[in-house]
Amino acid sequence: MARKPGSRAEITGPRLREAALRLFARHGYAAVSMRQIAAEVGVQAGALYQYIDDKQGLLFDLMRAHLEELLADWAASSPPAAPAPARLEHFARFHIRFHLTRPDAVFIAYMELRNLSPAHFAVIEALRRRYEDELEAILRAGQEEGSMAVPDTKLAAMALIAMLTGVNTWFREGGRLSRERVEDIYVDMVRKAVAG
């Protein structure tokens, strides 16, 4: 995609994505116009197309970037071989920490799936499945070790991820519970949910 001579793509591109993320999370994808995003960035609406193809592509890029970062951070933080209960605790703490620092991206990744084209949805769904598979592998290992018992590891993985992601809907810094305390309580609930 060609861009205007002298434009600052390294600045405008990231600012565009940050503005879109904020606006989509605050107002919803369908309610946000390209004109609003341009105004937030301080450029003409037509200038946005030097950085993106269209609004749908922008939503897709935001979701994909979030999930690719999630998978990369998980891969970098995964502990070496350990018993399944220790790996499950690590997963729960990782998930809460990662998601609490990205509330807008998390909201969009879960609430705006309906606005993706079928082709984009398939890519996002495959990335989500890769992450769910990481947790499911831990649960299967726990069953093999005899430390965990769940009737269906896939369903359990989806339920646990939903529970852990739910922290984003109510947690506020400076509230009654610290992040660390919330992590501890959720780790205990996760352990009990899969106890053998």
C-alpha cells in the first residue's frame, strides 16, 4: 500500500490502531466510523487508507495481534516440564496477568467476533483454539497423572478460560482485593474445579 511522501507511518500506524482499539472497546465496532478514528488520530479520514485496507481489516488486525501476542507470551513464559497442577497454576496466573493489562483488547477479542467476515473469523478462531489447546493439554496430563478429573477436557478448558477472563469484567485497581489476592483465589477455584 503506497503512502504519502513524508508521512510518519511508524507513528501514525500505531496511533491509528490504539485509537481504533479504544473507540471499538468504548462504543462497539459497529458504532465507530472511520471518520471518528481519523479525528482521534488527527488526520483526514481518507488518510487512514494509507495504513489500512478497511475497517473490517482493522478489527481483524487488532484481534489477530492480541491473540498472537497472547500465544507468544505464553510460549515464552511456559515453565519447563512440571507436574500438571503446577502448570495449571502457572496458566491461571499467566492468563489473569496478561488479560488485566489489556482490557480493551480483551473486550474486543471476545465481544466483536460477530463482526468479523467468515474468512477473518476462521483465522481468529484457529488462534483461540491454539490457546485453548494449551490448557487442554495440561488437563489431559493431569488426568494421566491422576491429579485431575474432568469429564471432558475440551469443555473444561473453555469453562476455565471463560472464568479466568471474567476477572476483566469486575476487577479494578485499588479495589477490595489486590491482583495477587485475586490470582490466589482464582488459582484455588481452578484447582478445585479439576480436583481428582
